[in-house]
Amino acid sequence: MELNDADPAAPVGETSDRELWTWAVDGDREAFGRIFDRHGKAVYNYVFR
């Protein structure tokens, strides 16, 4: 998956999705879990429309 520069900024003190995605691709399960926690509901709702 390719990321572009249109990603929204992370709130102050939060790790950006871009950085989490980079870590997740390298096998960091915690980073993947944080991405899932942030976006899992939106993905689920999109898939089951």
C-alpha cells in the first residue's frame, strides 16, 4: 500500500498513521493494533454498506 502526503495530521502527542503504518509493515503488531483501533470501525462500516 502506498501512502501519499494527503494524510491528516495526527493530534499533538499522537504518532501519525504514516509512522504507525511504517512500523506495522515491519512487523510491529502494536502499531497495527493502534491503526486498527483508530480506523477499524470506519473500515467495517464501509465494507458492510
